[in-house]
Amino acid sequence: MPAATWPSRVAPCIDIAVDLPTEMTHTRIAFIATLLLTGPAVAWFSPVSLLYFGSSISQQDSMVLGEVWAGLRVVIRLRGHQFPDVEARTQLVAERLTQQGLRGIPADDIRAARLDSSYVIMAGDVLLVTVDKITADLADSRPQELAQQWAENLRRVFVSPYLCIDQPPNTVVPLGESRRIRYGGTYAGQLSASSEDPTVISVALDPDRQVLTINGLARGSTRITVTTDEAIQGSFSVRCMPWAGTITHPIAAQLSTPQAPDEIMQAAALNALLINITAKSGAVVDVGELQRSFTGWQSAVQITGPGYLARRETVNIGVHLISRPTTSPQSVLVSNEPERVTGPGTLLREPLAGGESCRLLWHHVNDTTSVPLTFAVRVVNTGEAAARVFVLGDQAGPSTDEIHSGHVAMYDFWRMLLGSVGYVATVPGASAWRAYQCTTPPTRIVSGICQMTNIGPEAVMIEVAAQLRASDMLLVAVDTKAQHLSKLSEFRYDARQTAELFHQIGGAWSFLRIGKPSSDPDIAQLPGHYGMLYDITVKVDNARQQPATFELVATAAGGAGRGVYLIDGHLTDTGTMRPYEERRLWRGPVAAGASRSLPVQTMPQAGSNYPVMLVVRSFTR
């Protein structure tokens, strides 16, 4: 491949190539190809032909040391007690020296000058670094002596003629991408640049803009050599590597309300982030803690892997508001068999067809003697296309009180349902999204209830599993050919039951049992009707000539328990009831000769005992 060239202004020099130490931490860097060294500077830099400006930072006991490098030698050392301050100052000095090298300043332009009680090092009229008394004291020196020493070090670096390249050591170019390197300096002569292996890296020069462009063509390493027609030569190493992964932008969490609790918003944000990350085989994705930002959330993402170029990026995650799906659950899935779990395993796995909505209730006790169990709810997509599932609900635990844990989960579910608080979980093909997870010590209880609506056309599997350890991975790949992903359970029941409770003012009390299975042998029986929605209409008729009062009462007919009722649009909590204790849920008037209809909804909650008897009674006085 022919070398690219640009105009000549240089004289002959030493031909030495230097690889830079990989253990040094550098920021903005420039190489200087010293083309001619004369006088005292030859002795100081004679072993080195390629130099760069860079910075490194280290901790030495209570002192922070920042070093500015020119090639392989330190030209300035800055000390302090605050790591961020020393790091920022050191980087700034290296960047200023890079800019001056690209401009081609001569060594004579660098001088130390007094400014008030301090000294400064100037490159012409540009300030490079300030040496005050604190800086000098930390170096066991005086401001004037330290400034003069640093200025002399820099004058030896900028011996003309030189070529300065804005280039990090051991440059890595991503596969299929290009990197532009600026160059400048006091060089003279016609320069050319070439790649030792043009199948790995190609190179091109733009003399008008003073830019060297290197293109990554194939995985591998090579060297870029810059030469003149007068045998001046210098080289630096370049590697071409593929990225460990990619991040697609923009990213937005899909939420049904901006007032969702943090845990819901974070789940939505993490789902949106993870589905926009693509990692290569063998690479690892590390997502930092989510932080609130002006537009939503922010997270530091790192994708690394052997043989790959690490991608590190701070990612912004916005919020996209959607409408909650209107599809009502056709079925309720109940994970409660066995209730007492003695070891790891899958407890429920049921399909959810495209367009279908279900309610899922899970309630389990860790019945091991000494091993914590993690209970997880996952949406498993065994297909090829991505699936989208709207998730709404909550869990409670670990707890020692099954009535309390079941009640907390149910009460939170009602609040989220009424507030339309949920998010869309996108599950790529051959993947699983963990919607809930709770680690429970022995004898502890986990309880949860949620509503899932498959808003895509592809079927997914809803899974509840007990595991020996918690997982940090919210989104994982699954083997779609594995037999263990087939339907496992038969824990699917009707999601809704309608009932009418009629009462005549002054007549006998009216009764309705909540949580009593049907006697029809053809209907799958759900003991206690846990998670089933009772949609009840209470109708009261007052044929009398005077107004009356009626009330709705709940009685714990099956044992101790607690319940939540949505009555005429208002949530009512019974509190914990002892066996056969009653609690009044509602009381109101009905006019003379009038009728009244009262809508009531409730769901038997896990951990409580059923049936519960609803009673309507009236008072005529």
C-alpha cells in the first residue's frame, strides 16, 4: 500500500521506536518524535526518540502524587492531599503541553516568571502551571527553584525540530471504525505514514488539516511508521479490536405513570437499559447503581471481555409514558403448592398467550432447616422475537407473619391497580426477565400478587422458582430447547367471580361467602379463592315510608385473617380479625321508598383464613 505524504520541512534524525509501559495510567497524551537533538539535551533524552505527554496519579501514604510525563520521563510532579484536585490539575497540565506541542512552540518560549507571591511556567503567553508556596513546600523546595527546574525539564523536551502527535500509547482502534490523530510541531521535510500490516490497520494523511486517520480493518496489532524523505523515522504500535458490546440510544423506560414508586421506576429503567445493550460472546456487562437525573435515570455501564475493547459509558434513561392495558385478567395463577418449600425447584410455570392477561399470586414458606431460599418470578420468552409484558403488582417479605405479608402484598397491589402503576418489561428472544425476587431465611414467608398482560403477539411463560442463591442478573439468556421450559403446572383458575347481594330493608340479613369454592365438579377448585376477584353488587330496597340505614359487615368465618375491600371506589382495610370476629365495612342511608346499589370488590389474600362472610343488615330507627 503506498504511503500517504505531506510537505517537507525536516532534517535527519535518530531512528528509534519505543513501546510505552502499559501499567501507567494516562489521560490526554501527545507523542513527540524528536528529529534532531543537540547540545546538553542529547544526554538527557538520547535513549528516547518517541515521547508523549501524559499524566498518572498514585497514592503515597497520605499524599497524592500526580506526575506529568514526556515520553518515559517525568517532567513535573504535583502533590496534594485531595485525589480529585491533584488528578484534575495533572491532567490539565498534560493537555496544555499537548496543545503547545501541536502548535510547535520552540524551547526558548518556555520560561519561569514571578506572579505575585508565586511563580508560573509560561509557553509564550500561555500559562502551563502555577507553582505556589504550598506546591513547593510539598516538594521540599521553594517556588522559584521548583518553577525553574520544571521549566528546564520542558525546554529539553521541546528541542527543535520535533513532531508532536496527539496520540495515546498503544492506541486501540475499534474494528470497523476510524480514529483521527492530530499532528504538529516544528518538523520540516516531506513526511509519510504507513502501516506494517495494512490488512489490520490502514492509514491516511490529510496535510491541510494536519490529521492522520487510522482505520481498523481486522483484529490484530501492527505499527504505524512516520518517515521523511530524509530518512527520519518514528513508529508507534496500534491494535485493532472489536468492541465488547454496543449500547443503542435513545433509551426510555415505559411507565404508565410518572408517580410510580422508586422500585417500579428502577425496574422499568433497568429493563429499558438492558434490552439496549448487546454484548459479544464471552463479554460481561456491569451496570452501575441507578441515579436520578433531570430526565429520568442515569447509570454507568461497562462491557468487558477478553480480546475485546472495553466499552464504558454513562447512559441516560428517559421516561416514556404509556397507557395501562385495558385487557382484564382471564385467569389467576396461584403458586402455593407446596406452600412449604423444602428445597430449590420450579414451583409454577404456565403459558401466557399473546394479548392475554393474568393475575399471579405466590405465597411460600422456606421450610428448610438452615438454608436461605430465593423465590423469583420470571417472564420467560422461548421465541425468537422480543416479547412485551406489562407488569403491575408487589411482593412482601421475608416475614414471620403470613397474614401480615399477604395483606401488605394485596394492599399494595390494589393501590397500584387503582393508580395504574406499572411498566412494560421487554424480553428479547431466548431470554428471561426477573420481575420479582425475595431471599427468605428458614421459616420465613414471601407473598406477592401481580397482574401481567402480554401486549405482544408471542406467547411467554410465567415462572415461579425457588433458588439457592439470589441473582444480580435481571435479564438472562435461556436455552430454548431445554425440556425444563415446558409447561409444568395446572395452577390456573378463573380470575373473576360475580355475585349479587340483595337486601330488603327491615327483612332478614343477607349473606355471601367469600372464598368458598364452587360445588360444581367440572370447575377447577381453588381453595380459598386466593387472588380471585369478587365483583359484587349490593342492592338494597327500602319499600317503607321512612328512611333507613344499612351496613355491610365482614365476619371471619374461616379463622383469623384480614382483608381489603374496594367499596364505592374507596379502599377499606378490615384490620386483623380473630375467628368469628366481625368488622363493619360500610354504613349508609337509603331514602324512603327508594333503592340503592353499592359496588364492592375484594380478593381473598394469601395468609388469611377463608371463607369470610359478608353480611348486609338494616336499621329502621
